[in-house]
Amino acid sequence: MAAEWLTSAILIAVLTTGFGHFETVRPWWARVTRWLAYLAVTGLIGHWAGRPWTFRWIFALPTLGAVFHVIWCRRHGINPLTAEPRDGYEQLRRR
């Protein structure tokens, strides 16, 4: 189970560092809670379903999130990589 936790921690570190500057609307406690829930589900899947399913979870959830993000941004006229126009992006996040 150590490999799953290490992979999840690396993924969290990279994603938080790379995309954290877009999280201007959500409070810090909500961001931390989201990652703790992700780690909790990772542990539960690892315990009950085994390593193959855990790695599917670890990689599938961010992939699905990225696909949703790109589609959502395109539909609302926001650049999915730069979140421009920034005002429009933040206004949509506050809804």
C-alpha cells in the first residue's frame, strides 16, 4: 500500500503546485478537505479492492477531472490552461 500512498502524495504535490494559483475563490480548508477525502478513498480502495483498482482510482479521477475542466472552460469561453479572461473565470467559480 505504500506505493499507492506515495503515488497519491506525488500527484497531490504536483497538481497543487501546478494548478493551485487558480484556486482563488475556494477557501484553504475546502482545498485541504478535498485532498484528505481523496487520500481517504485511496486508502479504502487499497484496503478493500486491491492495488490494481487503487491505481485506476489514482489516475482516473484526475484524468476525468481534467477532461471535465477542459470541456467546462471551453463551453464558458475560458482558456483551460490560463483561466483567461480571469474575471470571467472567477465569476463562474463563484456560482
